[in-house]
Amino acid sequence: GPTAVNKACVVGQLDSRGILIVLAEFMMNDPGVMRFGEYVTEQCNIMFPGVPYIRDFTDPVAFDISQTDMASPAMRLYELGIVLYPGEEKFQARHDAVVSVMNRLVDGEPGMKIDGTHERYSREPLKDIYSHIHDAFQYLCSRLFHAENKKRDNSPRAESRRNAALLNKRKRHMGGYSQAKLDRLRG
């Protein structure tokens, strides 16, 4: 989350078959939102030069206005060219999205590929400095693989409507964003 002391980012890509490939993760302890945004941008430019299209999903609190300077972390990062889209707020929906990604098979292959991790498992989340990486992963999965019982319409038009609905939900917290800016953010 942009308001947490520890900042984390997970970089993923969907391949042509819909397999989620986790390419990188970044974490910093107490950098401030602007420094972390600069760091992630710098690292992504080095690791993935020339990538033409990036979608940044975040904790929805990134759109909450600070009472001290009347700006949100999303507004600050927008100054760096980072356009944020809110991930799912509800923990269970985020959890279900991650579980659905982990349970998928695509052409007999896992629906997600990720670098090796430490083998420490539990059904209850362990909240430590590393849990922010998983929270970032949940926001990514919640937007790419929405886990619901009903069939989800994944057409570009439906996705555009969902993005607009989520942005409008936070619109009143976004202070300085005009309707024209919101329209540009929706692409």
C-alpha cells in the first residue's frame, strides 16, 4: 500500500495464452511514495526497456486524500507519469483471485509462473515486511483474474466500464482530478 511504511511492487505479464508470468518484485523500507515510484520506474526501464503499455494496480487507499497536503499518493505518482488503477478492496476477493490463478491450468501448464520462493506456508497471512509483496500480488490478480461465481465478461468494453466504475468510486477522494483527467486515465 502506498501509505504503508514498506512499499512493494510486483511486475507481471500475461502471455498470449493467459498465463501470468511474475517477472520481478521490488520492495523498499520507508522510502516515501515519490521515491518508491521513481525507483520502480527506473528499475522497470532498465529491466524492460521500450515496453509500450503498462497498467499499474494498487491498494485503493492510494486514492485517499491526505489532510496535510490535500493530495493522494495516486495524485503524487501521476506527476511521475504513473497512472494507478485501484485493486479490489475486499480481502476475500483478492484471496480468491490469487487462488484461482494458482489453481488454473492452461494447455496442461500452470496458469502462473513465478521465481522460486522460500518454502514457508500457512493458511493465515503472516504480516511482516514481506507481506507487502503478496498484497501487491493480490491487487494485480484481483484486476487481471476477478474471482466470482458468475461468468465475468472480459471484453475490452466491459473492462473499460469496470475501470471507469472503480475510478468513479474513488473520484471524490481524488481532489484535483478533473473529468478530462479521469477520461485520459481511463484511456
